Amino acid sequence: MGPVAYVIAILGCADGSATCQPVATIPTQYENKAACSAATGATLAANSDFDFPTLVAECRTTRARPAAEGKEPRPSANVMTLEG
């Protein structure tokens, strides 16, 4: 299976956060969920220039795997939201 790392995905949401779509994935990798979660607030504040009423930052797992698999990382339960 390989080692697990975490990255922060920024999602842009409309319609009261019912419809969200990925707008960026931050390339920084974190060794554990706690470190990733601790960085979501600052990362979201630094990446808030997308044209959506609500932005969400969430930690997602990533594993080293063959590109042919093409599976999306699964989102974790830790989510940071910025509304404006």
C-alpha cells in the first residue's frame, strides 16, 4: 500500500455549501493528520482568492501508487471553512 501523506484541498462552495468543487490542492505534504489539520486555517487564509461565497479546506490522504489507478484521495473528517 505504501506510506500515507496528507495534503490540503481547497474547495469552492456555492448554494449554502451544498455544491462544492475542488479549486486547488496545496502541494505541501504532511506526515500526519494532526499536522495537516493544524495548517488548514493559515492555508485557507493564504488561498482565499477564488470566486466562491464559501471556501473549505480539508485534509486528504494521498498514497504513492501507480498513475494507472487514477483514484481520488478520500477526504478526512477535518474541514476548515471560510465564508465571505
